[in-house]
Amino acid sequence: MSVQTDNETEDTTELAADVAEVLEGSSTDIAIESSPVKIVSAVFDQEIAVPGKQDANATLIFPVRPWGTGITPDWVKCMQCADFTLTGVGGYHILTASSVGGSSGTIWHYEGKTGTTNLTKLYNWKTDFKISGEAGKIVKVEFAGKGVHSSFGAGTMPTIVRNRTVVPAFLSATVSINGSAYKVISFDISGNQAIENCFDPTSATASGQSVMTDREIKMNCKVYMEARGTIDPIAAIKAQTIGVITLYWGTTSSCKLDATYSQIVDAKRSDQNGIKCWDLTLNLTRNNFIVSVAGGAT
């Protein structure tokens, strides 16, 4: 998967750095519209259907991890296609939610082991995102996006050099939810981003640039229910409390999720193996969400 130099032109050359190490459940799907042609005549008749707009969908799932100093992780490039800007400072790759658009990607999907195999290619891919984790397990990020179908045919699987960087579990974490020290059992943060592929009648596919038309970043998390005097999400809802979200984990906090303006909008009672919990829903307001991972410029 490569980040395109512009949002309307597919990349034609694969580089070693374009290898994406995805998890099970990742897939691509070709979506070609077809219009029937029914001629009015004395008998029931139907002409050859006309293929129309040629889109393609791709779902990519990754473990959240660094790839080493100076190496941009595969999933970070996908975050750029979710309209996040990428900078590097303090030894981190820093992704910041953007309001002015972002990048699009070209994806080569080889289906096989080695040698000649089936190859699906799509481009102008833009995506939604969902980052989810659970105490004691790895944190994953899932991208579900749309692009333009380029081709389906035979391709030669490139030589793969695996990145062996250890995937950190959600342990020894620094946590703050809405500015309070909730004990988080599990969480997910979703962009809720609507992706639309534009029509382009000048193209042979009738498909053009993919754009994000809406974004509502939200967080869901299950936390232990503390004594009311300690942490009170119901009071936070009533007071419209705005607080920070901090989720840091990995060796020397190699992975970070930050939001300055979060608001609890729902709190439902639940349990975890018989222990009382809250299921919280939060809005991350002002389009303020930052993802950082070690390995960027100092």
C-alpha cells in the first residue's frame, strides 16, 4: 500500500516500503455497477447489461506498533488516507486529525504464496478508522475504505522482508478518560467517517477522487465502577465536563492516543465477570485527536 502523490493518480511502481503486514480479516472487494437494458417489444426481452461505475473496497487490519527508528509503519500510511496529517518530532510519527483533507492510497492485493498469483489493484483509496484494545492484549486499528478498481489479473508476488518489531500489549498504560483516572478494561475510538467516491465521466471507470464527507470521532470504553465520590460519569454528563483522553502504552510509551476535548455523552451500567462497570460513550470534539508512535524524526 502506497500513499499517492495526489488524490487522483494511481501509483504504478511498488517499493519495498509499500509492504503492508495485515492481520486476518483484511480483504479487498471489486464493486462494479451494472445497468440492465430492457427493450420494449412484443416479447419479454433483455439486451446485454452495461457495466458502469467501477469502485473497489478494501478493509485493512493492523497491530498498532512502531516499526523502528526512521521507518514509517504501514498503518501510519493508512491513517494519512483517513485524513490525518503526518509530522515527525521528538522521536515520534505524529498523526493529527485534519479538516482540510488528506492523502489517498494505491493498494496491490496479492492472493497466493509466491510466484505468479492473482493481483487486485485499486487506487484513490480513502478510509474510515477504528482503533480498539483490551487490557493485556494487543491494540488493533481497522481501516474500511473505498477507492477505484484498477485491475484484476496475474501478478508476481514481490519478495517480502518482514518487520520483526515486537507488538506491545495494552499493559503498564498511562490512562486518563475525560480527565479522570478510570480503570479501562477495553476501548475503541472510531472516526465514523463517511467516504464517497466521486463520479468522473472522463474516466474509463466513471470513478474519480474519493473524499471524506463527514467525521464524528467517538470513543467507547468499559471501565470499572468506582465509589461515587471517586469518579462519577453521571455528574460529568450533567456538567458537560470537557476533559483530556490519554492512552499511552508500550516500552517508554511507544504508542500514544491523545485528545484534549472529550465529553461523556452516555454511561450505562454493565459488568465484567460479575464486577460492576460503566460502558461509556464519549465525543471527541473540535476534531481534536492525535495518534503518535515511536520511530519518527527527533
